[in-house]
Amino acid sequence: MTKALPDDSELVARLLKKDSAAFNDVVTAWYSPMYYVASSIAGDAIADEVVQEAWFSVLRALPKFEGRSSLKSWVMRIVTNEAKTRRRKESRSTSLEQIEDGWATDPRFTANEHWNTPTGYWSGDSPDALMQAEELQNCIEKNIQKLPDNQRSVLMMRESGAYSLDDICNILNVTSSNVRVLLHRARDKVLQVIDRFEREGTC
């Protein structure tokens, strides 16, 4: 069972004093969410390295922590920045998507960003049967990896059920409008992949 952490002010004070027990506790408590964020942006292959580098950055920047957000959100933002930097280095052509600060509603989605009504062949038990097909799952996963960084990150964090929209805003340092735009675009692209697979049987 993960040990309960002290409040942010005490935790920061202990970390600044190089309290190894406090550092071990916070690393243990936050490793999984840090790894998930790193993986969603930079991929599984280098996620662990990203987390390690992020901790070096956290410890270097900790004296400048101002408490404008929770310490965990601040740490997650550093993980996000480290992951983006590593992804740019690892990729031949990576450019973070520039998105408009706006939200064009789409009748396919509810206000909570869920599917409004099934489209086309999505009726009865066909979605479940379709989603269980190994070929389709592999196709979806492959195309998710091709999404722009922020789209993929928002989609993976949101669909995991572990992060609220507010959490994602804090971690990625974007507005709620931008999160909704990114989520909409990512889901729209996934839907296009599923539609094509259903029509043509190709990925």
C-alpha cells in the first residue's frame, strides 16, 4: 500500500532538505501517473528515462516552486515538458500542433465529450464485437500513435478514466477549450479509422 504523503508545504520543505525518505515516498506514490503521462507522449520505449530525467528537473527547479498549483500537478507538467523534448529528439519530424482557442461543437458528441448516438454500423452489439477484433484493435493503436502529440496525450489520459479534464489541463498546461478541441479531433480521427476498417477491411 502506498504511504500517504504529507501536505505540499511539508513535502517541499523535506525535499529541499534532501530528505531521502520523503523523496522515496513521493517517487513511489507518483511513479505510475508520471510513467503514464510520459508514455502517452513519448512512447513506452523511453517513458522510464523521461520520468528519471523529469525528477532531475524537479529537484533542480524545486526551490522556485511557488505553489500556484499542487506540487503533483507541477511535477506532471515537468514530466510533460521532458516527454515532449525527448519526443522531438527521437523523431525526425515532430511539430506540436498549433490549435485555435475555440470549441466547435459536434452533434456526434455530448457536452461531456461522449458519443451522442452510435453512428452507422454502431448498433446493437456490433461495436463490442468489432472492438474485440484483434485486427481492429491493432489498427486503432497504430493510428493513435500517429496522432499529433497533444491529441494522443489527451485521448489516452481521458480514455484511461484516471484523469479529469481539469487534471489534463493542468498537466498539459492548456485551456479547457483546447483540451476539448484536441479530444474531439483525436476521437474524430479514430472514428474515421474504424469507419474505414468496417467499410473496406483495411487499416
